[in-house]
Amino acid sequence: MNNLLAPMAFAVAVSFSGMAPAQDFVPQPTASEALAAQQQVASEPYQQKATVEYVPAEQQIRDYMEAQGWPEGWDANKKRLFVLSQEQFDSEDPSYDDSFIIKRSQFATLATMSAKAQMVEYMRTTMSAVDMLVAPGTDVHAELNGRHIKAEKKLTAQKKQLVKILAELDQAEASKLSGTTWEDRAEATWDGVIKRLDDSYDAAAIEESKRQKYEKVKQRYEEASAELERIESEAQKLAGEVKLESTSMVETLAQAPILGASVLVQAESWNADRDVYEVATLLVWSPKLEAAAKAVVTGEPTALKPKDGMSVQAWLKAQEASTMVGPRQFVDKTGERWFIGAYAMPVEGSSSLVRKNRKLAETMAQKEMAVAVFADIETQKQAAIAMQTRSSELGEKDSTDVATSFSEATRQAVEGRNINGMSKLFSSTIVHPISQQDMYVVAYGVSASSASEALAIEYSSFDSAAVANRHNNLKSAQAANNQEKLNRSKSEVAMPSVSQQPSNSVAASVPLKTAKKVQGTTASKTLMNAPVISDDDF
């Protein structure tokens, strides 16, 4: 057990935080295979489970996918595309991070956008890539190393001969030099041996043959020693020289519009040991979902068979709102398919700050809803890996260093799109389970029928306004005519006529109701204006 997180926001968001984006969220025998995933996870409201052991957000979703039998990537059998994306940020402790709620909302958006980018890359990716290897024409260092080994062997052989010659003069001293480590003795030791032998051969009457043998060994020893010094000097100059360079570079570009992609599962986790907060999302796309989004864009309602289930508002209330960020989909009990966008912002602090954050959340939720229906996606990535091998000291291993580089620019945009039928479907202030901070969660939605009805309302509203303008113009013309008659009457000659007494009329007085001041039981006060109006009037 790594970390006890109490509570931990396990955000498998199908019928909960992730707000399963499906076309059908209730069982249906004739349901499309492309929407089977959403049907499997949305029949019942999600209940948050107590988590006693830390599980990374990404792993939570992988475990859930395995349990459901959903593959990552393209599902050729059921014609749908699953993409899992993960983002993370450093968080020492979410409970006292003032900007935590904003961070996790934004990183959830990044995870969703990254998943959409992978979907676009699946459609088409333009790629440029190259692998390069550069090595020197001649390995001088290897040649020197061979010469060095040869000179060392020659020097070692002469040392052995010196020990044999010394043994003829002083066996005890020769024994000190013998053994497994005698070859590693310092050069000063061997210089001392040569000096001792020189003195002995000069002072005693030694056979000429032995003297010549000694002189030959001595000469070879000095030559080998000098050769080693020259080789080591050359090797020192070459130490650190580049022997091998390898570079791999790749650049990709993918851009396309995408309609109907939506979050199926969303998870969150906080690793207290590593101080890392992780957000992961599972997106799904299918031709059926694309057709549904297209119907919203065109405002053409699609006929769906009514089925047992919930209204979209009731369904949203049944979800785990603590992990509700990004695009969702839901089919209600009437068969109406809703595209939903959700967002969350903190609501702690002054009234003005809370108001600003609530408006931010609502605006961002509208944006999430819009990009759930339609978004232009463009992603460009550049990656490079460089490896370099350099020579070391003679007889030592080469050293290899590696450097990496990665850059990315991903963009999703909705520009100049007319959106009809968008409305707020859910809002609530809740406590985030991990950080224990208050946050405002809001969801906006649109459906093909609501878009069609909004277009009709828009037409009716403008038509009614046009009629009202025409009547207003007519009344203005009548008023001008009346004013002209009045002005003309001022210059007319008055003619005597029979006076008529004006009829007296008394206006019926309508008693006015006076508001009664009611003293509340607390210092809090509320005001409400509820006009009396027939339900048939609107």
C-alpha cells in the first residue's frame, strides 16, 4: 500500500464524473455497436467508492477498460476509436494550493485536447524523420591502444629478464620482486634495479656474455619504457575525442476538424510521495457520434426511438460532479442526444472573486460544449535524440552521452460558429474530495432538437420584432398626421357652435395593495417577485 488518500477522487467518469458521452445510456436491443461502450456504463448512476490504496489515474482507466473489454486505439469490430490521454502537474498538497482547482480543470482540458490531437493524427499525419550516424574514418585511439598493449608486453618481458639477472647476484632481492604483483611496481623500483646491476657489473669481474645479455635487456627495457611514454602522451591529446555521433529527428503535423468526440471516462489521483497530481481521460469517437454532432450543427433533429431512462437534468444530478470537466454526451428518455460541456472553478474568497469565477466556469463550460460538437484540431510535434561517444584514457571504456529535445504546439479552435439551442443544464457548489476545497461545477448542453427549436425561436423573435417595427412606424405616421392636424387647427377661424356640457365621469378607484413589512427571525433577508400569471401565458 503506497499512500492512504482519504478521500481520493477516483474519477471513472462514465455515468459520473466522466459523464459518459454516449448516444444511448440505457440498454437497447437494437443499439448501434459504435455506442455500446456508452450504453454499458451509463445505465446506473455512479457511486463513489472508498479508495484505500493509491492507484494512478491512468491506471484506473486502464483497469476499467480491461474490465469492459475496450481496446485502446481503433476498434475495428465495432468501428470506434478509443484514446487515453494523461497530464500531470506538481502539487505539494492540494489542500492548501489556492490555484489547485483551476490547475486541475486546465490540465483536464489539456488531456482532452491531447486525446483529440491523437484522433486527428489517426486520420492523417504528415511526417518528416531522419536517423543519422557519423563516425571518424580511422580509429586512431584504437591503433594507439594496440601499440600501447604491444609496448607493455615488451616492457614486461624485459622486467622478467632483469629479475633473472638480479637473481644471479642477489636471490633474496630478486625474490622480493617476484610474485603476482611485481610487474605493477613503480618505475623507480626498476630504475633502482638497473642501477644496482650497473654497479655490480662494473665492480666485479663478470663474463662478457652475461654483460652483453644484460646490456641488451637494459636497452630493450629503456626502449619499451620510452615507447610507452610517447604513446601515452599521444593518447592524452586524443582523450575525449568524438568517436561516434548518432541523431534521430522527427517532425509531425496533423490537422483536421473533428465532430462528436467526447469523454467516456475521467480519473484523478494525487501521489503524496512524489507530490504529483494526475488527470487522465478516455475519449471515444464513432461515425454515429459524428452524425449526431452534425445534426446539432445543421439544426436538423434526428428521429430516435424513445426509451426508458432519465432526463438530461436528472442524469447530470446523478453524476460525480467532482471530476466533471470537459465534453460529455447523453441520450435522454425521449431519445434526444445531448452534447454537454462541463467546467469547475474555485468559489472561496470575496464575493466579487466568487462571482468572477462562477462566470468563468460558465463561459468555459460553454466552450467545452462547443468543442464537443465541432472543433478544428491542429497539432505539430518535433522530437530529437542525440547520442555522442567519446574516447577515454588508454585501456578504459568509452563514454557515451545522450541529449533529448521535444516541442509541441496543439490547438483546438471554434471560430465564427453560430451555436443555437445552448442552455445551462446543471450547476452546483461541491467540495472536491481530494483537496477539500469548494468549487462551482456547471454544465451546458445542446441537442439537435434544442438547436432546431432555438432557430425557430430566433426566426419567430426577429419576425415578431419586424412586425412590431412596422406597427410602430404606422403609429409614428399616425402621430405625425395627428400633430399636423393639431398645428393646422391653430390657424383656423373658429366658428360658433352649440356648447355642450362635458359629461362627468368618475374613474373607478382601484385600491392599491400595500406591502407589509414582516420581521424575520434572523438577520438574513430575502426578496422575491412572483407575478401572478396564468400558466397558459407562456
